Amino acid sequence: MRHVLLLDLQDDAELIAAYRHWHRPGGPPAAVTRAIRAGGVAALDIWHVGDRLVMVMETTPDFHPVANAAREAADPAVGAWDVLMDRFQRRLPFAADGEKWVAAERIYSLDEQP
């Protein structure tokens, strides 16, 4: 299944550059990458433009976001990564309380067109 999520960055060139640096190959801690993969995420890409991020995630049938969130919350390495990333991130104005990445709704698919 494909998930598309959005989040903004602080509108600060230095912070954006640092965020991008943390996401270079080998930038995230290995424990964070392992936790993502162990949670049923088969592929994950983050796209950037301006101060906006778009995450495209492909998951396996055993992906369970609530169970993953609980497991990751108990992992000190993932918690430390989340605290570090929070410095760079800015919630979308319409995000629910406690919501970081906001799920997008697909409204068009070329495959569904005549």
C-alpha cells in the first residue's frame, strides 16, 4: 500500500540544510532505519521543496501504524531521532493535536482515467 504524508520544515535555510544533511545516505542512525524496515515499510522516500516535505511510503500487508508507533515510542534510538528532527520540523496548520506527518488523500489517478 502507498502512503503519502506531508510536513513542513522551519523556514530557515540553515535548519533546512541541516535537516537535509541528517537525511543523506548513512545520516539517520542505523537503529532508526532498522525500526522503519521492521515495521513493514518496504520503501520510503522523502521529497523536499521550499519548506515542504512529502513522504512517499510503500508498506507490506503486515504494516500496522498504531503498533509501529507504540514500538517506536519504546525504542530509545527512535525517540532520540524524533526529538532531534522535531527541531527542524513545523506542523501543518491543520494537523490534529499530536499529529506530525499528515496523510494526503489521493484525488486523481491516471490509471482510473478513460
